Amino acid sequence: MNIRTRNLLMIGSALALAACDGATNIASPGEGTIITPPPAPAPTPTPTPTPTPTGPAADCPAGTANVGVINNLRNCQVSGTITGNLTLRNLAGVVYSLSGRVNVGIDLGADPANPAAGGAQGILTVEPGVVVFGSSGADALVVNRGSQIFAEGTATRPIVFTSRSNMEGAVNASSIGQWGGIVILGRAPIHTCVGAGATPGTVNCQSAVEGLTGAFYGGGSPTDNSGRLQYIQVRYPGFEVSAGNELNGITLAGVGSGTFANHIQVHNSSDDGIEWFGGRVNHKFVVLTGIDDDSIDTDLGYKGLLQYVLVVQRSNGGDRVIEADTAGGETRTPRSNPRIANFTFIGNRTPDSVLLRGGTDYGLVNGIIASTTASNCLDIDGAQTAVTTADTATDEAGAPIFRSVIFGCPAAARDESDVPLASITPIITGNNNLLPPVTLTLQNIFLPGSFETGATATNPRTAFSGTGSFFDETTYVGAFRNATDTWYTGWTCGVGAGATACEAAPAPIR
């Protein structure tokens, strides 16, 4: 019998057995061995989730003082001078407050190779989602030369610097100037010096910052590094110490290009939104809303680069969108030369939206200046400001640069005796600029419509030669590619549909 035949017989026998009456073939109890499978292991119980504590924390972390409770959160106060390292941690039920002028470090002077006697470095770190507030104009955060701040939120967990009234839910759309703001002092070049014999733009040139006493900035280090700011809101800041002597929302004085400062919003400052006194710090994604003076103020030789800037002025106060100077004389060097690409300026005030004066150099590319209240989009004062011939001996870059700018005002520029319209017209004509009359199609206040998206853009790297790779090579005019380009979502307050209201009391985001 071969193997194939044997296998067929075995299969046939098995089928025959299977065909028999099943009841007569079940083994009686006790016959054979019955194997009982082991019971399945009990499932691991799902752990009971630890609830996120609600209400105030029991106490405050080291380096801060427990000063009670505000808005059902533990108020942990920071005061005096921070030397060494201090981290404001994101702890459940904790917010932080400033008591008076809080200094990060003690001024180490203008020369990093020769620190000032008595100086000391401080490093302040603020974790994502943290809330810090001040109670009055005397409460300000000041980062001194040689020290650093690392306040880096995220797109979903911004860091909020605000006022006590905001914490208590006692602000409205008109509220301004409820605490002192943020001041960062660096060692980058400036052109106005205190003391005789100092050469502008060098390590020997320093100045005292406005709004504070005994706070100095400036030096000879263009790449000075004061730390990192990212995804932050600064609400209701600014304070007038005396006439012409104010604290801004953020003051950047002599801050170098080694400092990282992107995704920043300043809301309802009683003075300028951001003011730069000299320095070289650059920015991307800046939002300035409801500022009661100038939204952008540049001075004392600031040579910085900005891209993606949104300004929305308040309707019941405020001055200009841009006030640009080279204070103290039109020929001082280093001359201010800010360059801004991809911006949307929404004006709601009667002063001309952009003022260039004092011999400043300036560049605006791929932008929208929209205002029905200002008579003119542009005012240029001072013959040196409008000079058209570059001069390296005086650090003169030539005429202001306008490329692919939509002038959405009743008139493009002011006609005055010192710089007549006939001198300005050649500067703003051509180069893809669109002059009045224009019909804007902006949506939801600042997002581009068909007219804006149809405008011809200019490559910022081409327009601003010598700026390296900082500028993205954009192909659109304005701060936004189109109406779905909402880079402000999540980390700003009061901007765009569905945004958290700035008036809402902030809480730490964990």
C-alpha cells in the first residue's frame, strides 16, 4: 500500500466516525482526562486619573514670595534683582507678579571682555503658558546688559505679561497703561552717547534709557545676545513717568542681533508698542494692537529687519503706525535703517500713518497701508531723510525704499516746504507701488481680498540687498498670503474670529 492510498483510507475512516451519532460517543464523567484551561488574568485596572488641581496652589516656588490669592490662583511675587538663574515654572494654580522694578542682573557694562565692577549676570526663564502681571506703572521687568531672558511660549501655550486689573477681569477695550512693561538693555551700537568724547557706534558710546533711572544701554557688540522671546503677549503696558519720559510696551535699547524675538504681541500700550533705541535685533511675526502712541518707533541708529507685521490702531487714541527718527541730528551715525517686509497697517487715527524724519533711512516692501482717517499714508520730514544719493562716509543708504506698497489712504504723501510732494513722488512711484485712489477689499479688518492678493510682490531679498537669508522670499503683498493664512491664531488675544478676548482674565495654560 503506498502512502497516498494509506492517507486516503485514514481520511475516509475519520469521516465515517464523524458521521456517527454524536450522543453515543461523548465520554462519561470520569472517562479520560479533562483539561480545564487556566482562568484569563484579570485585566489591569485603569488607574484613576489624577485630577488637575483647581484653585490656588498651596504655596509658591523658591525665589518667589507668597502674597495671597488673585482670581483663584496663588500669587507668587518676584521682586528686587535676579542674579544667577531663576525659572518661573508653569505650576498648577500659580501666577506670578512683579513688585516694583524687577532687574534681571546688575549692569555689566558695554564691554563683554571687561565687565563693569559690581555687575552680575542674571538669567530669567519663563516657561510656556505662564502668566506674569504688574499692578502699576512702577512694576516693570528690566533685563540689564550682560544678562538674559528666556521667555519662550508656544503657539498653543503663549506666555502672557499683563496687569492686575486684567487678572481681576476689570478692563475694557479702552484700558491702557496699567503696568510698566518690558525693558531689555543690550550692548549693540547706538549713535547718541552720554559723556564727552565718546564715539557713536563704539563700545564707549552708551546712553540712559528713558522711563528708568540708572539703566544704561549701548556698546560695540552688534551681535549681542539678550536671550529669546517667542509667543508672548504683553497686555495693557506703558507708563508716563514724566512728560516725554515713558515706558513702552516693550523697549529694546541697544539689543543685538544675537537676540531672538519672534511671535510677539503688544496690546493697548499707553505709549509706543515697541520702541527700538539703536541695536540690531530682528523680528518675524509681530502684532501690535490698540497702541495709544506710535505702534512702531525706531531711533538712535536702529538697523533691524522685520517680516510679517500686523498693526491695528485703536480708534479712540493713538498717534502713528510708524514714527522713525535718527534723533539728535540728521547726520549722526550709525543712521537708523529699519527694513520691513510683508506688513499690514490698519490706521484709525488722523495723523499720517508713517512718519520718517531726522535723517532716518528706511525700507518698506510688500505692504498695505490702509487708513480712511489719516489724510496721508506718508510724511517725510527733513531734507536728509529724503536724500537720494547713498554716502558710505555718513552711513547714508540713500532714499527710503518703497517696493510693492499699497497706499490705501486718501492721499499718498504730505506736501510740505521742507520735503515737498514733488521730492517724494519719485521715491514712491513705480516699483510695483499702488498709489491712490485704490479700492481695498480687506476682509475681517485686515485679511487680504481679491485686490490685495492680485497686487504684484517684490522679493524682499532683492529689495533689501545685503541682508543675507533673513527675509523669506515671499510672492504676496501684506502680512498674509491670503484670507486663510492665519499665523496669528492661538497665541494672540483679540485678533481674528474666535480669538480669546484680551479683556478676559488670563490663566496659566498647562
